[in-house]
Amino acid sequence: MRFLAACRRQPVDATPVWFMRQAGRSLPEYRALRGSGSILQATSDPETAAEITLQPVRRYGVDAAILFSDIVVPLVAIGLDIDIVPGRGPVLAEPFRSRADLARLRRLEAGDDLAHVIETVRILKEELSIPLIGFAGAPFTLASYLVEGGPSRTFGRTKVLMHSEPLVWAELLERLGDISLAALRAQVEAGAAAVQLFDSWAGALSRAEYERFVLPASRRVLEGLADLDVPRIHFGVGTGELLDLMAGAGSDVVGVDWRVALDEAARRVGGAKALQGNLDPAICLGPLPVVEEAARRVLKEASGLSGHVFNLGHGVLPETDPGILAAVVDLVHEETGR
């Protein structure tokens, strides 16, 4: 399959395409199915989660599906009081403030705690003719939600804990890494053909902070998947200055946001990894000719790469016209097909 081949830097008949958040609020069929219920309610029902995963596959003709879930699902499964607030994101009722809070992070027993996720993957394995991507949050991004209590612009409390209590921080990331690794392994063992580790907010860190406080935990997660022999994708937003460090964490594919051209990203990464990206999702709100021009620019920047998976530089925006994304898939396939 072209997606898996591209991840492994093998020849493909056309550049594969999928979109982060391809299943979601931009699709009218998604909104109709979910109604006013929460994301966590939808993910807890395997039939619903499977159907939402399949919706963009039918509409767009993408080359990979990504499991409909959320990075906080494993944390909710071990008993943390987290809600996903519309327009804001994950919010923790009682943020982590001290070493004592680490006791709230019990071991994830994936077979029991994530039984609904495992069943969703099993359903999709039977339904899909393209690869399914499983995913989890990276330890830093999960930790930022727990320490801040929700999304943050500054990550002030997170950075203070990181620098002032490095031993507590290290144990926090170790426990979160164990949870993410267990969740990813369970998804692969149930049928996922690739995985993505989302370190969405790592771009808030300096190189020194990332290398000292974050990279070891991410590497432990990614290297802990090596025996499963599935492509591993590592992605963060605003991580242009960290790309070479992220490339050393053990992934097969490095995700690149829209701020760095793919040919420059390849130079920073060193050429030994496939790259994923990196059309600006905001551009997709524009008229089709503008979007097509931007998509062709991405393809031109990627033309010399030995492995490229076309994607956005972050998730699909809710206001996006689904017809625009379908046209992007067609363009990429047509212009790169042999």
C-alpha cells in the first residue's frame, strides 16, 4: 500500500495523502452522527467511533484512515477527571501541582481500560481496505494538559515544574510514556498498521529544554514500538527548530508543520527519514485555485524526497469545505501518479 511504502521510503505509484483531523467537525455527516454529544461519548462507543473513522475515507479517497479518538482517552480510562470542552479542548478538574499527584497516574491495563478502543480497531480492520493509523499523545503534551489544567499559550506552570522539580517531572513523563506506549501497542496488536505520536505542543520549548526534559521520554515510547515493525510518525506544531532532535527519537516519519518548507525540513532532519506534511490548513479555507497552487508548492518542495506522505501542517479546521480536501487528494494523486 502506498502509504506504508512511503513511510518506509519505498517506491510508490503516487504520493499518499491523509489529513490530520480528517474525521471531524468539517464533515456534515460527522456533525449529524455526533449531534450534541461529547467527543468522549463518541469514542466510547466502538460502532460510532468506527463509523466516524470511515466517513472521511469514503468522502475523500485518502490513502490512510486515522482512528477516531483523542489523546486524553487513555487518561480518562485510568480515572482522571478530564472533559473536552467545546472551543477549548481537554480540561482537567484538578491539575497536577506536586509529587503527590503522581499517585493519580496508575498503570494502564490496555486490555481492560481501552477495550472500547481495541474493539473499534478490530471493526475497522474488517471494514478498511487501506491502512489504519493508531495514535497517542506524547508524554510532554499530555503532561502540559495535566499541569496547566487545560490548553495554554505560555505553558508557564509546565516549564516551572520542569525546571524547579526535574525529578518529579522525569517521573511524570515516565508514567505518561508508559501509558502512551501501552495504548499504542494495544492499537497495533488489534490491527492498526501505523502509529502517530502527537507531541502537539513541543514547539513551545527551546532546543535545550526539549533535549533535556522531553526527548528521552518520547524516545522511550517510539523505541518501545520497534519490535512491532509498523511505521512510526512523530509530529509536533511549531517544531521547526527541533526537527533534527525529533528525528533522533526513533520514528520512521517526521511530521512537519507549515512553517518550514519540506526541502529545508529534509536538510534539518538529515535525509534518513520520510517526511509528512505540510499544507497550511488555513489555506484550505480559500478558493480552490489558491489551495491548488499551495498544494503544488508542497509537492515541488517534496519532489526530491525518498519518502513523502502528503498531509496538512496541522489538523483540518472546522470551517473547511470538504470539497476542497477531496480536490486536494485528487490533485496530489494525479500530479504524482506514474
